[in-house]
Amino acid sequence: MSLPVNAQDGWTLQYDASLQALNTFHVAARAQRLVHVHDPACLPQVLALPEVADGPLLVLGSGSNVLLSTDQVPGTVLVFANTTVEIIEHRQDHALVRAGAGASWHGLVVESLQQGLSGLENLALIPGTVGAAPIQNIGAYGVQVGEFIQTVEAWDQQAAQWVRLDAEQCAFGYRDSVFKQEPDRYLITAVELRLPLLHHLRMDYAGIAEELTAQGVELPAAVDVANAIIAIRRRKLPDPDVLGNAGSFFKNPQLPLEQVELLQQHFPQLPVFPADREDHRKLSAAWMIEHCGWKAYREGDAGVSPAHALVLVNHGQATGAELLALARQISASVLETFGVPIEPEPRLIGAQW
């Protein structure tokens, strides 16, 4: 049983705590210690606790982008519970929005749209917290959050000091950032985003224009694009509260153009998209996985969504190890068929890919 053993202004500590409600796969893992930090100013004090300082540290948001591959997570799991969202600067053409690391990402998107701001509409309904967003440089429907992040506030464990990193220092790439490259260095406590009042809407991604037409929208605003994407995502992706999942499990691989052209000779229906580099193209991992016959596959309680081949699901009692084993089978199958390696998008806890 997990009981609060210490409570101070701004943080609480529990031992032997269940993490089942703190990961969207709903894997029944447990933490040796679990700390909730409500006031980030207390973070140095929490990190200095002997029981925290002497072991590994894992920061969890809503657990929407992790796979707990082990039943027992050693050391300390830290959850930020600061959820404030506020506009800290108004300008003629944009506003600066500051959000605590514990705030809901989708909640931030909704709040920004209600304030007449745009930019985040394509990122609606992505599960997780604001603090997790810069780590993966979350993206969807042709937009990445790094385009709008102005500053990330974090505790630098290496330097033992507070830092404010601008977008360039964050080194954003496709599902990548300095926070992912140095996973044990920065503890993100807040994010500041520069959001425009007027913004060129990105509606060229597959399905958006069709959904807007189906909803009878002729002159879409940012909120209309968000509503269209919410409808699309709800059709494609299972609700984690109903069927455990972490959204898209595999990243779309990016390959040199020559290799892609060769693949298209053998697989002319393979969807291809622009990539971060001009001489590369992005391939649809979902199409390749479905082509290999994995869509709707199930082995025990570990399976693949019948609605989207990119989504691994927990039908009830699957362990993290079972889900990881299935992911490895899928990856090996795609490699054998296409000669293309695919990698997981969620962070693996307790295992290496």
C-alpha cells in the first residue's frame, strides 16, 4: 500500500506507489518512491533528499509517451503538479503564453484557442503534459511544437542551477530535442510559447480538408481546424481511458531520397512525405506495419489497434515486457520486408530498444 510519508509545502512523497494511473498504457508497474512537486521552487530541496539523491530519477507527466517495461521502477518517480496557464505578454500580432509542466497539453491548446490565439490547432487532443511536449518535440498534421516554443524553463541537474533555454538551445528536430539527447540533465518546469493572433492555417495534411468539408466549414478559423483534427483523431486513435495505449508507437522513418525511390519501385503505394532534410523523405510506418499484416493483431492482452496499425494497445492485463516483445516482432517484420528499421516513439523505461 502506498501511503504519504512526508508532506511539505509544495511537495509530497510516497513509498511503493502504483503507477498504473500514471501511464496511458495502464501497465501495473510500481515505483519505489513517488514524489509530486506542486511548487517547482521546491525542486532543489526535493532532489537533495537522501532517498532521492541516492537513486535513479524518472520524471513522468501523464505517462502518455512511455512504456514501463519493468514491473518495479527503482529509485524515485517525480511528477510535476504545477498546472497554471497564463498569458504573460500581449503584443499587436502575438501573445506569450506560459504553462506549468504539469498542465494538460490539450487543455493548453483549448485555452489558447479560447483566447483567440492560433498555431497549436493541429496539435489538439495529443495526450500528455506541457512539460513533456518539448522533449519529443511533439507534432501532428504537419506541425511541431518547437515552431512556437520561445523558452523552456528547467532545472539543470548537471550545473545544479535554473536555466532558460531558447528554441535554438533546445535543438529541436523530428521527435527530438536536447532534452531527449541528454535525458538525465534537464527537469522541465515550465514552457513559454509565442502564439500568433493570425496564423497561416496548415490544412494540407491528409484528411483535414475533407473533414472540414464534411463539417460544412467553408472559411475555417483555427478553432475549426482543431475541431476537425479532434474528430479525425477520435476516429483513428483509441481513447487511453478505454483501451490502454500511448498513441503512435513507432516513428515514421526518414531515409535518403535514392533509397526511397528504390523502395517505391517495389512498393508503389508506399506513402511518402517531405522530411526535415531536402535530400530525405519520410515514410509511413503505419502503412508498412499494416502491409506486414499486424493491424488488429493480438497476443494475449498485448495487441495492435484495429483502427490504426501504428498504435499498440493493452487490452487489459498486458505487462510492459509483453508490449515491448510485440513491438520488437513488428519492427523485425518491417525490417525483413522493406529493409527499413523503425524505432519506438515512446521512451522505454527498464529496457533498451
